[in-house]
Amino acid sequence: MDIKKSFGTSTELENDGVWVDLGDGASIKVARAGNKSNRALIKRLIAPHKVALRNDKLPDETLEKLTIEAMASTILLDWKGIDEDGKPVPYNTQNALRLLTDYKDFRDQVSAFSSELALFQVHDEAAVTKN
């Protein structure tokens, strides 16, 4: 097995995101979970809660809220063709936060895409080697 071909990814794609078709004319731009910006923001968001987290006292609702906030800022980077009740929803971080909070299955889908290895792989040997 060639490890580069099987598991090599592009740091650029992981950080800058890739467009994923959702069907019905909608698509989202998703960065890889655990990308540099994502890790940094999670550290910053978790910092005020370290004692509670260490003592297993951080409420699940708080952890979920922090996770969604990080996802809205560093994973779901853009969208096209998203509407709600027939009205277009422009992409911005606030709208991303709201939709990820209000629509659990949408959040789960974004999360699944952000963890999908194949989306962030480069099939050009030189590009894989570069990263």
C-alpha cells in the first residue's frame, strides 16, 4: 500500500475548504475538522471552562454550544443555494451559527463532510509530497 496515495491530504484543502454538493442547487464549503484555525479556536473557547472540563462538570449543553461556535467559524466556511422558508439565507458566521444550532441533521452532515478523508486528498503526487 502506498501510504501517500491512501492517506495523503492537502493542508491547503484542509484549511481553505472544499465545495460539497448538497443537491437541489445547494452546496457548502467545508474545511477539515481539526484544521489549524479550528484547533486554535477550540482552545480559546475551552480555556475559560478548563476547570469544569477537567472535573467533568462542564454541562453537555455548554460543550455543544462551544463546538457549534467553532464549527460555524472554522469548518462551515461558505454556502450557495441555501434558503429557509423559501427565502435565501446569505452566508455569514451568524447565519452559520444559527443554522448549525437549529438544524441538528445539517450540523451532523457538515461534521461528517469535515471528517471525510477523500474530500481533502490530492490525487496529484507532487501536491501530496509538498504537504
